[in-house]
Amino acid sequence: MGETPKTALHRFLNYRLALKQTSPNFVLYLAVPTDTYNTFFRRPFIQDALEEYQLKLLIFDPKTEEISSWKA
């Protein structure tokens, strides 16, 4: 079983902070399955957090392994 969205989000933020020290120009995206995006990342509070922390998302369908959208 994979990580919860909250755990993945915390790990992403910590990784992005660490990466900033070694590769400040590197653009990092958080890969999110479509169903997780629709059930968790569309919540108003989470949308505010995405904007506040300037998170970039790659939304994908895990069954087809295709990217459905990029949110920057």
C-alpha cells in the first residue's frame, strides 16, 4: 500500500527544500494519481496550500500509466 496523500506531501516538501540547496533551478513536480487528486487535492484547503507553497503537480492514471495533466 502506498503513502497517504498527507505523508507524500510532507515528504515532497522536505525533498524540495533539500534539493533547493544543491540544485536551486531544478523544477520538482509531485506525481499524484487521478483518484487521489480528485478526492484529496481538490479540497479548498489543499488548493490554498498548493497555491501558497507553489506546488506543481503531475496527475496520472495509474492503470494506463499516462499523464492526464500538469498543474503548475
